[in-house]
Amino acid sequence: MEKRKRKLQAHLLIFLIVFINLSLCRDVPAVFIFGDSVFDAGNNRVSKNCSVQADFPPYGSAFFHHPTGRFTNGRTVADFISQFIGIGMQQPFLEAQMAVMNDSRKGYPSNGINFATAGSGVLPGTNKDLGVTSIQEQLRQFQTLVDQKEINKSTVERSLFFLESGSNDIFNYFLPFDPPTLDPDAYVQAMIKEVSNIIDQIYNAGARRIAVFSLGPVGCVPARALLPGAPINRCYGKMNVMVKKYNKALENLVNDIPTRHTGANAVYGAVYDTVQHFRAIPTRYGFSDVSSACCGDGPLGGQLQCGKEGYKICQNPEGYLFWDYFHPTQHTYKLISKALWGGKQSRIRPINLKTLANLTQNFLA
């Protein structure tokens, strides 16, 4: 009888823990996302003036079974984290805006909005000629919705905010036809200054839970094959040195957020270290190729965008770190998402996203 009683108490305790965790996660009603192609869920697809597109097969083939505008074969980190929280995937802002304007829906989604646009950077001029929406403009789009009370202020305060950008700025620094006027250190500092301003704006708009993600090893993307002088048999060291300087300054910036902004909680996602860990022991994570694109053509599959005329595709995308010449596969994004959601401080710090999501209003005040 006593044994049965203890067993019942143990089951009750487990139930309570699960219930509490689920209840706390419900304290995150929405996720708001700002960044580039790592997060873009289809904003560029809606934008008629943007030439940076993934609105054609075989993009989206692994999960959605049709192109969605995401620059991968399935879901992104934002999609997976939303799943872990227990809310739906965020709709692209331009898609939601169009639906509201033509009266096919009455208001903006309650589970957050994705403002990210592929090709953008933290510097306002990055790829502007390609028609991308700068991250500064993404913030203006969000602020306008807050000002017009399209988004409830209390929702904003309880939501998660994701910020990831900078890969395009650094990759463009090495393009041969547009030589930079700043040295690498000054260029990185100019990037960090913009990020600092962006974080200030997000906070002033009401954000209290902010997740800032580092850049991955940009010097390892297959598209380095497009750059004169870049090595094919190894990562582009000069580019990764610049990425690491940016990431270090970014983490310092994130560490200062609680001091600079009362009531704010911020985390730094160490995506660079996480991806390099996958590359160091690929078979442990199901990878058979961590260098080449599954979909593309030329050296490393990095000289032709996936889906363009003449492209080739691998038989097993799950075994590839990279889907196309710039972007990870859904498998890679899922692994990164798990590391960010429940990982140790070597992956995300000072706390992980699950802990950040479970902070109650008492901790956020």
C-alpha cells in the first residue's frame, strides 16, 4: 500500500512539473522576428521589387512540399522554436499586411510576426540595390503596428524577440567589385553600432525578452566558391576571423542589455560554436557532408543557386549541413534549434530559450 502511494505521489509530481512547464510556456503568446534569410519566412516572396528569392522548387520540399519563400528545404530555427513553445509559425509581415488590407483577415496574427527579409544586413545599405528590406525598416514596420495599436502592448512585453543579422554585410565585404572603404575592425564596429541602436529600439517598443543570435561560420558557406582567392578545400579564414570579432562584440553588447535596460532579459545564442561542433564530429549528428551544398552546382555546389537552371540536388538532404550555397538544411536548423532551446551555456547564455520562455512576469518587471 505504501509503495503504491509513493508511486502515485511520483506520478502526481511529474504531472505537476509538466503542467507548470506548459503553463509557464503559455506566458509567451508570440514571437517577433527580425533578420535576414536565416529567418525569412516569405517576406521577399511577397515583395515585388526584391530580386533575392526562394519562391521556386525545390525550396520547401522537405516539410511544406512547396516553396514558401524560406531559404531552405523546410523549417527554420524560428519555426522550430515556436513549435517548442507551443504556438504556430509566424506569418511574414508583408503577407499579413496584405491580408489585412484586402479584408481577408481582421487583424494581425496573435502569435507574432516575422519581419525578416533575405539579403538584408545590419548596415542600411547592404544589398539595397536588390530591393531587400533593411533591418532598420523592419523595426519601423513593427513600431508602426505598435503605435497603431495593431499589437497589444502587454503582448509585446510577454513575447520573445529574435534578432539575427550580419552575414550578408560580412560576405559582401569580400566581394571584388565593391571594395570596402573601412578596415575590417572599423567595419565590424559600424555593424555593432547599428545592432546596439536596433536593440534600443526594440526595448523602447516594449520588448523584455530578447534573444540575439551570433553569425554562423560564414567563411565555410559553399558560396565562398564565388569569391576570387577563397579556398575550396577549407573555410575562408579571413572571413571567419571577421565573423568571430563581430560575434564577440555582439555577445558583449548582449551582456550589457540588462544593465542598460531595466527589466530586460537577454540571451546570446552561440550559433558559430554550435555549427563548428557539428562540423568537427559530423557523423554523431547524422551528417555525411559538411562542406558542399545539397542543391546547386559548381565547386562545393556554391556557384549556382538551388533551383536555377542547371542545378543538381543530392539524394539525401538530411545528411548535408548546407541546403544551398548559403543556407543550412532543415536538419541543421533543427539541431541548432534544440541547442538554443535547451542547451548548456556553451550553446546559449546566460540561460537557454526554454528558461527565458518560462520566466514569469515577476522576473520581467
